[in-house]
Amino acid sequence: MSRVFGQVVAAALVVLTVVAVGGLYASRKVAERQAVNDAGQTTDLLAESAVQPALEDALLTGSAASLARLDVAVRTRVLGHAVVRVKIWTPQGRILYSDESRIVGSTFPLGDEEQSVLTERTTHAEISDLTRPENRFERGSGPLLEVYRPVWTPSGQPLLFETYLPYDAVVTRTGQLWRGFAGITVSSLLLLIALMLPILWRLLDRVKSAQDQRVALLEHAVDASTDERRRIAATLHDGVVQELAAASFAVAGAAERAAADGQHALADLLRGAASAVRGTIGGLRSLLVDIYPPSLRTAGLGAALTDLAGTVRSRDIDCRLDLPDAGGTGLDEDGDRLVYRVAQESLRNAAKHASATRVDMALAVSEESVVLTVTDNGLGFDAEAMLRRPPEGHLGLRVMTDLARTSGALLEVASAPGAGTSWRLVVPRP
């Protein structure tokens, strides 16, 4: 449950990070748009109040006096903290004036936006492209906002008035917007997470309770199955097997009497019947071992696995055992029963479903654990698909997996179509 809780908290942190990054990006875009609008308004105000009155027609012919008077007006009333560069262009792309004198008189082709400003008499603002050749003297000033609009000489000749403003306004506005956005959004998300955590904790507690109930029901079902197997085995052993054994002795005795009386045909017939009854008894005893091994509690796990291997050998399957030489497993009764049940299910699958001709079963005991390995040369199967959706008659695999997990053991199965099957059960020793 704590792992799921941690995953939810981690996911919430990821959401907060995504929201923060997205908010920062959105704040920057909004700040750029507002800064561009502010720059356009500032340029309109400067054009109407400072530049337009200082323009003279003589500026078009390159008059030094007109250029000097315009330069004084620009430097005293326009340039400053808000404006770092001013340019005035002709419609043909020649720079009539700039506070950077080295570029005055140069000609650069005007773009479509600059031409549309002159014809439509509008103001346009954007982030300046400092890679353009006409902006080579502004490249050391960092990012700039570029605004241009038309102005007119006294005779009505249109010119393009261009200003460059620092990008600092965008950065400042971005911080203001981000702080306002973060204060509301992040606090709302944190409050939402704080409200969700108790609900999530309660849901996880209910899931854990349901899982505990499922485990209890599974253990109860396994115990009930074991008790029922024990009862059936006891009933068969004390009833049918004993009666068949008595019948075998009686038929065998009758066969001997018939042979003594010279009735050899009848004696052979009775001997055949006695042999058939003994074979039936042997089959029933193998079935009893398969249903419930009496040797598991009395003689130990090794003897029970040996009896279990004998039932497999009776089906013409070569079952080879590798058991510890002496000593027990060190497991409690539930642990020995788990090992036996997994071995039983593995051998049953090998005989019933896998059509195996050989099975190798090994039991290894160490200080930390008991490891059971069962490998067959059968048909194999898709283990992942079998666990996910077992077909009818193959529920034992899922039951054994769940039983091992709830008992604190590890059950692994490796198989592939045509490659046989290998089971490995690891049960920790107490």
C-alpha cells in the first residue's frame, strides 16, 4: 500500500512540474504580447510628440542642419532607458537618420511588413531579428523589441520611424505573471492533493482489506480441500481397499481349493480374478497417495515425494528424484504441505496435460530456504497467457501461484510450446 501511495505522490509532483513549466511558457508568451503592445503605444507617443515635429523636408536631401536638429530632438526626448535605438527610413529602404551614425545613408530592402505599415498607416511591433544586416550594431544589446510606424515630413512625404526597446520589460512582466499564476494554480493543486490523500489512503486500506479477505478465503479453500482429501482417503482405505483385500484373499483361497480338487480350469479363472483384484487395490492405493499422502505427516516430506513419484511411474513416466540424504526440511507443517502440493500439481500437469515421458524432481535444503525444482520434457505452454487466462481444467497453476505468494514463498514457472516446463518453488525457512 505504501508503494502505491508513493507512486501517487510522485505522479502529483510530476503534474506540478508540468503545470509549472507550462505556466512559465504561457506567462512568457502573454508577457511578450503585452510588452509588444506597450512598446507600440510608447512608439506612437514618441512619434507624435517628439519625432514628427522635428522632421523637415530638407532631411530628404541630406541637409546636415536638419539632421543635427533631428538628432538633438531624438537624444533629448526619445532615447533613454525605454528606447535604445532609433532609425528613420525612406520607402526605398535608405536610412535617413539613426542615433548610430555609422549606418546613416545605408540602404536595405524593406520587408513586406514594413511596406504594409507605410501603405496602411499602422504600427507594428515584434521581437527584433538581430541577424539581419541592418541590425548589426544592435547585436550587443541582447534581445530587443522592434516597433515601426509611418511619420510624415511637412510636405507629406511618408517615412518609416523605427524604435528598438529593451527586452527587460518582457522578463519583468513574465515574472509578475508567473508569480500570480503560480500562487493560485500551485496552491490549488496542493490543496487538491491534500484533500485527495485521505480518500486515497482509505481506498487503499479497503483494497488491502479485500486482499486480506481473498487470502483468507484461499487458505480456507486449500484447508477445506486438504480435509476433504483426508476424509475421502480415510474412507477408501478403511472401506473399499480393506474389502477388496479381503476379497482378494478369499478368491485366492478358493483358487487353491479348486486346484486341490482337480478343477484346474476353475482354479486358473479364480487366480486371474484374484490378480485383477490385487491390481485394483494397487491402483486404489496409488490414488490414495495422490489424494492425500499419509506419509507426509508420519514419515516426512521426502517419503511423501517418493510415494508421489511412484504414482507417476505407474503411468509409464520416468520420474527421477534427487532428495537430501538425511534430515528434514526445517519447515513447519504448512511449508511441507505447500512443497508437496506444488510437486503434486507439477507432476499432475506433466502426466495429464504435457504428455511428458520424463520428469526430474529435486529438493534442495539450505540454511535460508528449501528449493523444489520439477522439470519435464512435455509439450510446454505459454506460461504468461496461461496465468492471465487459464483454460478450463488448468486453474491449478493460478491457485498454486497465489498460494505460494500468500505463504511468503516464490513460485516460478518457465515454459514455452515444445520446450517442456520447469517449476521452481523457493520456501524461506523460519
